[in-house]
Amino acid sequence: MDYTFASQPELPSLHEHPLYAEGMAHIANGQWQPAFQSFRLLQGIYPDDAEVTQLLDQTQMRATMARFEPRPSSRTPKRLSGRRLVLGVVVAMVVAIAGYVVYDMWINPVLIQELYLREITRLRNEADQAIQAGDYAQARQSLQRLQTIRPEDTQTAQALQRIEQVERLSAMYDEATALMTAGSWAEAIQVLTELQSLDAEYRDLPELLQVARESQTLERQFQTAEAAFARADWPGAITQYQALRQANLTFRFEEIQARLYESYLRYGQARLAEAGSDPNQVSEAASHFAEALKIKPLDDEALNERRRAEAYLAALNSKDQDEAIDLLQMIYNEDPDYAGKQAAQLLYAALVERADRFLKSGDKAGAIAAYQVAAQLEVDDPSQAQEKLAELTSETTP
């Protein structure tokens, strides 16, 4: 906080102070008790001065010794002594009155002024230290006491106003950071913008405002991706989530990773359901399963989906009918509805073709076995295999 007080007039040096001259004059006259009183007042103004402490000790000791020194006997007649006594009392009263007047009119105001200046300086230093430490409550307390002493000081009033402003800025800053932590970006930006209008360079405000605005943009993109995910728009969701990850890798990292995995997996399954016997679409579906495995390499569901897709693709591209049947049979046993039941339909056709080949070659038992498997498959129309099987079995029945 940019706040400093104007410098105050410094105390005079010890030897230039009136009380020092007064004490030394008392010493010169052998007046130890008055000297002691002068130096005691002087010590209140210069509490850490070694010379004042030494003078105070010496005059106190001499004043104590003087009390026990023998007084000279008087042979003056009683009548003369009585007059001297009266005269002495009058002189003592005059000296006392004069001393009081001198103290009241000169020494006392000077002492009060010195103490007054010292208290003002102390309070100002105390306020400055509290401000630098960020202890605004203590700074306000010191400044309010200073304002009580010097109500006409405009700097003190300005300092109090500045502290109120700093406390307000600090409260707004804390509110904004709390809103950002809660993900309330619009509200955080509103508070930060207001804070910017009051102090554009406050702490890390520019960086904080930039983060809030970028996070708000990312949050909007995330909500767009979430909407696509909710309506099963897998390619749209993948595009949005990937854009978010490229824009800011740390933004909602775990959530986006989970969403991308799910989107790749479901998109691959959707492509397979529409692929039929098209190798290109099956290959594309397998690539989506591979992307899902990049996120979760050990996930059983994604691993099984990729394995079946690769087996199905191999069956579609195989020139060996027996190999294709084995691959399709494995897939069918795990999922009869695989690829929109297209795998089951291909398996049925391959088994019927095998049975027909066995029958032409005279392998009636092999044909019956192939027709039996084909007839049991869950396909739209297994009647051909069923009729052939019934015909062959009736021929072999006694």
C-alpha cells in the first residue's frame, strides 16, 4: 500500500535541550535535588541516552549525600535568627512560585510537546508497519487513535480511506477466487471486472481474469460436448471433447477422458451395427475400439470388442471357407447379434454351402452335421438348412 507520512521535526540534540542546560546549571550551583529532577524529565525524552542515565545516577547520589551533611551552627541572636527565618521563608516561597511559573510556562509545555510528537511518530510507524504486513485492522486502530490526537491531519484521513479501499479490494478478490474454485465462471468474471475498474493492477488480477474467461469458454465447450454425448452423437461428442483436450489438457481431465473412452467405444459399436459385411466399416469400428484402449488399455469390454472386430474383419477377408466359419462361429458363440446379426447370417450361408459341398462329394454325414449347426442359428430364415436336414435324416431312418 502506497502510504507514507510526512516527516516530523526531529528532537534537538541532548546538549541543545533546555532541560540539559537547566540541570547543568543546578549542578554548578551545587543544587543536586533540582538537578536530579531536571535530568529525570530529560530521561523521559531521551530514554536510551547513556549520558542522561549517568547524570541522573550521579545527581541522585549527591542529593542523597547532601541530606546527611552537617549544617553549620548559628550563633546569631534569636531575634536576628527569627528575622532571617521569616526572610528565608519569603524567599523560598518566591523561588517556589517562580519555579512553578517557569515550569508551567516553559518546561511543562515543552515536555508535553515532546511527548506529543513522540506519540504521533510512534502511531505513524505502527500504522506503516501494520500496512506493510497486511494487518489492516491494526493499521486502522493506530490511524484512528492518531486521528483523535490530530483531527486536522488530512494524511491520516486519506490513509484510513485507502485502507477501507484495500480491504474492499481484498474481499472482492477472495470472493472471485472462491467463485472460480466453485466453477461459477460468469459470477467470478463479474466480480473481477468490477475489481478491475477499481484497481486494474491489483495483485494478479489481469492473469486471474484471463484464466476465468478462458475457463468460461472451455466450460461452454464442455457443455456442448455433454449435450452431444447425451443424445448419443458419438462423432460430435468425440470432436468436442478432443478440441477441449487440445485447448487445455488439464481442464476437467478425468471427466473428458472418461467421456472420450465411452464415446469411442459406443461409436465403434454403432459402426459395427451398420457395417454389415463391409470390411471398410468394420475396420473403422476397430479403429474406434483402439482409440478407446489408448485411454483404458486394460479395459475388458474394449479389448473384447477390438478382438471380435479383428476376427470378423479376418473372416470377411479370408479366402479359406473353413477358417471363415471358425472365426464366425467364435463370434456367434459370444454374441449372436454381432454386427446387426450379419455375422450369424454369413455363418449360416457358409455352413449351408459347406453342407452342400459335402453332399455333392458323397459325404452325407458331414452334410448332415453342417446342416444341423446351420439350422440352429438365430437367423431370419433358417428354413433351407432345416428342410435339407429333414430330408437327409428321413432317408437314413429305417
